[in-house]
Amino acid sequence: MKTELREKALSFGAEICGFAGIERFVGAPDGFHPADLFPDCKSVIAFGIALPKGIFLAEAQLIYAYYNNFALPLVDRLAFQTAVFLEKTYQGIGVPLPCDAPYDYWDEEKMEGRGLLSMKHVAYLSGIGTLGKSTLLLNNEYGNRLVIGCVLTDLQIESDELATEVCLEQCDLCIKSCLAAAIGEGHVRQKLCRVNSFGKTKRGHDTVVCNQCRTVCPMGLGLA
């Protein structure tokens, strides 16, 4: 079952797929545990689509902004397809989660939002990667280019091994290069990041004006 589920997720367009048993989520914040969303959850299936390297190298950050958003519904579609396949093939229950918005949690003062689950932590617990000093997910092959989605299920699936550390121990380029000083080692002040990262073009289109933490990272593009 595990092998077939992984192969099916890859056939739906994922570059990578991993699995985490519910026991790995011990210590998750109240309200952000898989069982808070689906009480019968026994396993989480995580997967990622990699953004093209080119959007990080292009001079126009509008390109990065557009295709970063373009990938979100692709990952949500992948989650939907995986959940449907799981239910038809194994008669289990599959609960696909949105990879980004919508979500409920919002702290107006801190401008801090939280997804239904933290996808980067789901990816870490599923063996897909590790978290860098900027808190971005890092994967050896795909760097910080992965957009992560997941499906909760009541099927018992063995966890994958956790990934070995990807972040370079002595590197702190993401911290030093953050123009908003929003990054401390292992945490990001979202308010500082948000007000300095997002903007609009003269025509009124949403865009990104800073993604330094992704582009300066020596592991950012990965080894693929």
C-alpha cells in the first residue's frame, strides 16, 4: 500500500512523497494537530511540487510571485486526487488539506497567520526535509523550492525515516541578508516579514518585493 500510494502521488505530479504516523505529531500546538482536524487520523501523507529554478534567478520578482501562487492549486489538486485514490483503492478515509489558504488563525497585532497544519513541519515529520535557520523547508534535491501538501488518513501507514540535516551549520546568510531583520535563528517575526515582502505593481497586481532568504541560501536550489 505505501509503495503504491507513493507511486500514485508521483504520477499525479508530485516530485516527492513521504509518510508520518500520528505518533510523530506529539507536541503539536493545540488546534494544530492532525487529530484536531480529523479525530480518526492515523497517518499523514505529505508530498511536494518543486518550483522551477528559473523563477528564483529571474530579475523580475513578479515572475516569482506569479508562479509561486500558480503552484498552490496544483498542490491542492494533487491532494484531492490522492485522497480520492486512497478511498477508492483501500476503502480508507482521505482528508485533503489546503496547502496554504484558507485558514482560521490570524493574530492581527503580530500579523501572524497559521495554516490548518504547518506544512513545513508535516514535511519534516514525513522525512521530506529539514528546517533551515530561516524556518524554510530544505530538501537536498530540491532546496527550498518545494510547495508542500498533505492528506490525513485513517489508514495505518509506516513512517518514513526522518531526513538528515540539510542546513549548513556555519551558514547564516538568510539571517544576515534579511533587510527587515525579521529572522532570528529558528524563528521569523511575520509582521516584519510581511510588510517588507509583499507589494503591488503600478497596475495593482500583487507581487513579491523580497525573497532574499530563499535566494541567498546556498542550498536554496538544491542539488537536482
